[in-house]
Amino acid sequence: MNFQKRKQKIFEELDSRGEVDIKKLAAELGIAEITARRDLNQLAADGLLYRTHGGAVKVNPQERPHAFVNKTAQNAEVKDAICRVAAAQIQEGDIIFMDCGSTVFRLCQFIKNKRIKVITNSLPVIYELQDSAVSLNIIGGELDDARQAMHGIIANEHIARYRATKAFLGVDGISLNGLFANSEKEAGITTAFAGNSAYTYLLCDAGKIGRETYLNFGGLDIVDAIITNAGAEVMQDYEERGVKVLRAV
Amino acid sequence: MNFQKRKQKIFEELDSRGEVDIKKLAAELGIAEITARRDLNQLAADGLLYRTHGGAVKVNPQERPHAFVNKTAQNAEVKDAICRVAAAQIQEGDIIFMDCGSTVFRLCQFIKNKRIKVITNSLPVIYELQDSAVSLNIIGGELDDARQAMHGIIANEHIARYRATKAFLGVDGISLNGLFANSEKEAGITTAFAGNSAYTYLLCDAGKIGRETYLNFGGLDIVDAIITNAGAEVMQDYEERGVKVLRAV
DNA sequence: TTGATATTGATTATATTTGAACAAATTACA
DNA sequence: TGTAATTTGTTCAAATATAATCAATATCAA
């Protein structure tokens, strides 16, 4: 019964009953109360639940209707798994770049309760994080209708004014030859985000790994870590190149 | 039955009945009256309810600044009349500044089909004009949650990079002594917009005319024209100062 | 295997929550 | 206005939860 398993159980309990009790939890899972407490504390630190005396309750996800965000994402489960890992990397006080990829967008749900600053050029991200604990900064510039995000010279300049502790970015493809994008605009934004953050995470599902498409806009050295569901043997080459690999189950 | 659970119950009760009674609360939740009292005191300290003798009532549901989602704006007819006049001033090819006032927001519906560029710091405006004929440019910077708009140093700098043919702006008040705003941030944005557009329209209903409030941030010379429903005789003074007045019926 | 690291549990000290009793303040009502 | 009833704040004690420290166990890389 490891942490992942227990975490799952905790959320099952929370979803069905709305609250968990340390004593009961410890008894049901066959663990010590101190362990149950530590689990809940950690999950509370990640903003995934609220701690109470003797247990925890679930956060109320003050749901708002966002008509224009296309929620029917493909591969939602894989992307969510990747985003859970990503969210665990985020600490209170972080300043975070988020770009306009569909994977990165799904990170929103996991960071709503964190006290952090998010700087983004993505309208869906903005609408998703409005009225959350997150403090928002919007990259200005021309709106690209198709991507629902700001791009262009002014956007790049704007990014250059900020320094983030962490960047969470998507790409259209990545291989040992570097990063690939479907447009120069996207490449420019990604480069700007990565260049102005202390640590850069790339979020990409297995389908993106090894994929070379249209524009090769930078080497692997731009990236500090890749969060992916791809197999360990596939990722070994990247690790040998000095890129940290975080595997999402 | 911990504090969080009780808190939930208290708000359920408040929402349905509008008030709670300490005795009943203690009986229903199976807690001592002193505990119920302490709960209510704490929630009152957080401003989540008002304490009364023997219980509590709910706080006035203060208007959420989600005015754009809640489209039932006050004075909608007057504002729409003003905006129709404003929209008539806009030609194809114009580059337009729009700020985050509630009157200016209502201009959106009248310009959706025009082939123009709109530069704005207002999220509601962006939301409303997405997927229209209008080409959008978003002013970046820190998001002010209450106003749902970008403000601050970076926003002002960003505005300074652009030149518009026309600006459509709101204020909190205007008198012969100049323009008035409720915050420095707002004043800064308005000044920046006006300073970088060839022609500046002020949209204000009769209630704003002659109103002096908080911060006087500029003289009448900032403005080229006022669009208003105020009476002709009231507006004569402004015309004599060289401001063009467009009257909305 | 070994050593290093992370996880888990036991023990003890500290902090929080809750309720009871009683004095002070407020309200209700004649 | 004055008196009784009620509500409130304060202090204290008991029960319970939590944090801190240290030891035991598991995991992992070399």
C-alpha cells in the first residue's frame, strides 16, 4: 500500500462521502495514523483537499461555466496523469509560465488552489484560472483566433520582461534533434518562455516523442525536464542527453 | 462533526432560510451552544456572515464583478443608446482602444461585424468579440480580478506601443475640472489610451456628468468628444471648453 | 552486497478543540 | 423605566489531534 494507492483511496472516499477521517482512514488502509496525517498534509499542500482537525474535506471546485473552452480534449486521461505529476512540482510562491498547448491547459484544474503566479498567453487558461487562488498575468499582443492565444513580436517582448521559476510548455514534437513546432509564432513563444524561466518542463504524451514536424526551433538544451507517459526505455536516450525525465503513470 | 462540516451546514441553512439560530443550530448539529457561538463568531470575523443576538444572518450578496457574464447591466437602455452613437463613429479599417468600463463593454454588440482592430485591456470585451469580424489585440499585464482587466506598469507600456485612430473610454466622473477615477490604476490606463489615440471619445451617462470622485487625473483637454444622454444645457459648458458633444437619444 | 535515501511507525510533548460554569452584557416585556 | 430572561464572553479542564524526534524498515543505485 504505497502513497499512490492511498492517495487514490483518499480521493475515492472524498468523492463519495465528502470528507475523510484520519482514524477510519488509518484503520481501513491498515496504516498508522501518523502516515494518514502525513498523506493528507501533503495533498493539502498541493491544494487537492482541505485539512481539518482529524481529517480532511474536499475543496469546493467553485464551478463556473466556460462556454468557449473546448473541454472534449483527446487523450484526457494521459494528459491528466502528466499534469498531476507537473502539479506536484509546483510549490507555493512559484511564478509559472504556461503556454497555449492543450496538455498544459489541463494543468489548470490541478493548480486552482495553489497560491502562485501564473503568466500565460492562453485565453482558455485565463478563463479557467479566473477567480481561483492563482494570481494571473496575461501576455499581451495580437490574438491568434485559432489558438485562442496571444502571439507575435509584442507578446515575445512582454514575456522577456518577466522571470519565472518554472515554465510548463507543450510542443508539437520532440526528438534527439530538438524541439519541433507547427508555426514560427508558436516556436517564438516557446523559446521566449523557456529562456526566461529558471527551470523548463516539457509536457508531452508518448505520441510527441520522436516526432519531427515542420520547424526545428531549438535543441534539447532548452529543456530541463520532460514529463511524459512514454516508456522508460524510449526516454533513456533523453536522460543521457542531460534531460531529466519524469514518468507519469 | 468538525468545524468545516459545521461551516457547510451553517451556510446551507443560511442560504435556504437566510438566518440561523444558535439554539436550533446546536440541537441540530449535536454540539454545545458555546461551540455554535464560536463558529458564528469566527465566520463573522471572516466577513462571511453577520452576527445577530442569538444567531446570524447572511451578508448582502455583494455584486460579483462578473458583470459581463451577468449581462443584466444597470441602465442598459441608456448605455446602449450611447453605444449606438459611438458605433456610428467607427469606420472600416479603424484601430480602436476600448477600456474596461461597463458602458464601453456594451459597445461590443454594435461592432461585431465591422472589419476593425480592437485593442483592449478588458477580458469581457475580449470574450465578447472573440470569433467576430473584429481583429483583437490584448493589452497584457497583471490581471485585476475585480475589474477583470489588465492594469499596471506593463499594461501602460504595452499601450504606449500602439497608436489607435479612436479611443472609446469610460470614467467614474467628469466635471469642468476634468476627469475623475476611483483608482490610480484606472486613471493610468485611461491616460495611456487617450494619449495614444488620434481621437478620444468619452462614453458617459448623465449620472457621471458633474460628478467629482476620488482622483482628478486630467483636464478636459485629454478628451476630444463626449457621448452622453445628458441634457443639452448641461453639456453646453463642455462645448464651450472645446469638447465636442454627441447627444444620445 | 553495501551504503545512502526515503518511507513508515512509535513515543512523547505541544497545540487545538470542545464543553461546563459563571459573571457580564444585552434584550424583551410589563 | 425597571426587572426577568436570554445571550454572550471568560476561564478552566478534559479530550483529542498534531508536531517533533528518533528508530525501524523498505527502496534504490553502485
